[in-house]
Amino acid sequence: MYIKKLKIGNLELENNLILAPMAGVTDLPFRIICKKYGKPGLVCNEMVSSKAITFKDEKTLRMLNCKEEERPISMQIFGSEPEIMGQAAKVVSEIADIVDINMGCPAPKVVKNGDGSKLLLNLELAEKIIATVVENSTKPVTLKIRKGWDKEHIVAVELAKMAEKNGICAITVHGRTRDEYYSGVADWDIIRQVKENVKIPVIGNGDVKGAGDAKKMFDETGCDGIMIGRATLGNPWIFNEIVSKLNETAQGNDISLKEKKNTILEHFELLLAEKGEYTATREIRKHIAWYVKGLKNATVIREEINKVETKEAFVKILSEYFNSL
């Protein structure tokens, strides 16, 4: 059986599918939508700077907002100073169900400060960060990594063994190097290698776009769970689809136009409540592009939504578009 409960530390997840942390995407509204319509076992917030947490930056602390209906939630922190990461872990573990350490982000603005995937080049520092976060967290601590920095520095197995030794409760492995960003094909064999070398749960990440991919990843890697990121964009239902197909309870997962429209409106209302009209009307634009991908006249609706600045205008344009379909 592919879909099953997954224990991470003292926390048991209802299933072993996880919403990946994505910068600028997995905010509170998106997590609630995914939890309600996809029902993943765990959702993750977008990564948060440990320094900004310790400086009590208002915008950063708002990113730690969460609601009961989305639990359990993992909150991911990033940074390269052990003491500051430890302080951030103390704060985050008071709110989250899991504290996750980011050692995989490839973004230049993160890497240039020595954070994210840059730590794959300094395993001694990585170990200090892991030990300090584990020591300061009251909740299970997990780690998210890439296979390595580049093809000359493939460190996933070594880092996973060291992380387990230092109290990490589960590890997520993305099958690409930092050099590869999101290009090419994810190397699932590195996930298998990590799984064979540690006893803690190993979560596979990279290129799972549906039930077929999920089954293949489980079969090829022996991983305990799967984390899904980009394939959830415009498709919060993906987790439910994978569960039903792999458990052979599928009744067909075609989402009706009415259901899609209502989900978009609900997502927008959540954005309005969380961020206000000015920000919500701008942030919904990227989500619209994902939600309507593949639908008739998708380019037209994207262009029109990109100009709206009020709730009324958004609802009017969206309703007219779906009525035209």
C-alpha cells in the first residue's frame, strides 16, 4: 500500500503526501485551499528567515500565521548562523507542529549569504546548525536538502547520515543539485541511496506531477513519503487525486468549471482577509495563470485579471470568463 500514515518524531500524519514549502506561494490562503481540497498529510509554509524572526520583523512574523484547519503544519526556517537558527527554532516550535531546516534553496539572494543550498558545501557548519536547532526546538525537526551543490559535490547520503545522528526526525531529498535549479530531470536514485542509508523517514521530492509519478517514485526509491511543489500550482486537488488513484478508490478526479471557479473565489476571499484588497488583487494574478492553464482563452483572462485592482472588478471578470466557457 502506497498511501499510509507517516510518523515523524512523535507526530503521526494522516497520509504520506506533503505540500512543499514554496517562496511566495505557500502562504496561509494557499495552504488552507490545499488542505481543504487536496487533504495532504502535512502542509509547509514558505521559508522564513531566521534572522528576521529574531529581529521580530513584522512582515516575517505575519508569515508565521496559521490556523487550526490547516494543521499539522511544518514551518521552514533558513539561515547559516547556528545561534540565530536556534533562537528562531525556539520561536517557531511554539507555533508549528514541525520545524524544518532549509538546506536546499537555490535562489541567488539566499545562496550569496551562505544560506540554503550553499550549506551543502560546508557540512561542518550544517552539522552545527542541525544540532542547535534540534536542541532548541520543542517539536520534531526535519531537514530539506538537494542531492548536492553540483556534480562534483554530491553530499546527500553523507548529510542525511549526519542529520540522523544529530536528531533529525525525517529528511526530504530533492533529486537535483543547486546548479541544476529546476532544469532537466530529477535524480530519484539519490533518494533511494539516502533511504538505504538511514532509518528515519525519507521523503522524495522532484518531478511528481500525478498519481503515475507518485507510484513510480515509491517503487523506484522506497521512500516513505512524497513532497509535491510545482504540480500543486492551480491544482490543489492533486493530493486527493493521488490518494484515490493509488488506493484504487478513484471515482474520477475531473474538476468541474463550477468547482474551479468557486475554489478561485474562495482562495481570493482568503487572500482578502489575510492581506487586504490592494495586495490580494495583485497576488491572485499568478494563481489565476495557474488555475486557468489549459482552458479556452486563458491568455485573455490572464491579461484582464492583471489589470484589476478591486474585489468587484476581479469577481466580475472571473464570473464573465467562466460563464463564457
